[in-house]
Amino acid sequence: MVLRDIMVCLDGTPAGEGRLELALNLAQASKAHLTAVYCVPELHAPPPLPAGAGLPPTVLGPVSPDGAGAIGGEPMPVPISAMPVLAEAEHADAAEQRFRQELPLRELNGEWRSLNRDDLPELVQLAKSADLVILGQHPANETEGLVWLRPDDVMIEVGRPVLIVPEIGSFERVGKRVLVAWDGTREANRALHDALPLLGGAERVTVMHVGAQQADLDRDRPWLERIVHHLARHGINARPEESLHPALSVQDALLSRAADLAADMIVAGAYHHSLLRESVFGGVSRSLLDHMTVPVLMSH
């Protein structure tokens, strides 16, 4: 399959600018239609303060008994600062201008959308008609007053391959040196095959099976070798790799090996268990999303 329809979610951060560059490069390489969706973060107001809180009596001045009771008993709503709103509007305008300028320069077709965070159902519907959805890692430290889109919210619903890009780092291209996390599960197999359009021009693809016990590796070795032969039939030069890490988490083993290989992308299945179980007990998917150092392509 060739990528013909790519969607990228943008925001006003430097990481959002990097995602646009990556999306433009991928669309140009595949001659794909590019949909850019600017995701305006949700504005979050702090809890209301008690009336008169923080004001000295001299500022309040004399009040009647009824007024004093009202001031002491009713909270005063705290308005949302206009600064984040204005900044977001400026960021959105700048991103749209760059997007529209780049399309003709790269001979691309595309469309621009702007959605609020509470427009998630519409965002999911847009993503369902894309061959690839590019999202950003959820910021470790959210801007005060703003709540950003979480990639989990989209990935679980769309049934499409999702490329999550780290918040920190420069990633203008992916697919040259790829590490595939494979354990024989449905999700891992789905992610591997969804990644095929990005693996065709790879210089090196490593299909890695991490096992806690040698028996796990012995049991799955024939299937690991078979999936590598399958990739060879697609013209992808891949090599199998087994890793026994009884004391190391799967995500740590993957991230460590990705660094060793100078990988520019990890391919992994998303949420083998339910999202609720993953969110409560943790899991490989959640840990990769939290600690990723290179873009991760996931499918669910």
C-alpha cells in the first residue's frame, strides 16, 4: 500500500512545527493529500476564589452586614486569562500560513482544519479516512491554563496507523533505520503491516522479540523468522533479533536498543490489554508514549 492520505495534528508548540515539517516530507515523498488539523487546547480555569480573597480591608472599604456576608460566603469566579487565548490564535494563524505556502512549493494538495479539544469526535472521523495519522506526544509539562490532546484519545478510536512524535527532538524524516517490536500478538502484527509503506526505503529494519524467559524466545522463534521472510517478499531487508531481559521492562529494552541502532522509528502494537487496564496498571504502550525518544508508529 502507498500512502495517499495523511493527516497531521498541529499545535502552537515548537514540536507542532516539527510535526508539520515531517508530515510535509512524508506527503511529498508519497505524493499524498495532506490534511492539517490545528488542535486548539482546552482552556482550563483555576478553581474559584472566595470573594475578597487576597484583598486587604482597606481595598474592600466599608460594607454593609449583608454585603459582608455575601463577600464572605460566595466564591468569586476567576476569569481565564486572555493571554493563552491570544497566543493560540497567533500560533494557529502562523501555522496555517506556513501550511498554505508549502503546499504549492511541494506540489501537494491539502486542506486545513481548526478544531477545539472538545471536538474529538470530529477529529476521530477525519482520522478514519487517513492512511496515516501523525500526532504529538502529550507534553510532560502542560502550559498553565491549557489542556492538550492526548494521542491515546485518538489512537484507540480510529483503527488507523498512528505515528506519535516526541515532544523533544528534531524528526524531519522517518523510515531509514527502523526497530519493530514483535511478540506475535494481533496488535504487533497489525502495526508491522500498517508500517509497510514506511519500510520500503529503509536501510535497515530490525524485528526484535523481547522475552522474559528463554522458553518464550524458543517458542516464538519460528514465527519471528517467518515474519522476516514475509518482509523480504515485500523487498524489505529485515533481520530478526532476540533479546532476553528477565529484569528489564520491554519498553526499556526497546528504547535502549533503538538508541544502539540509531533508529529513527519504532513500530509497536498498541494496548494489548484494555485501555482501562493499561491506564491503571501501566503497560508497554503507555510507557513508550511517556518515555519515547524517537517517533513510534502504533496500531490498535
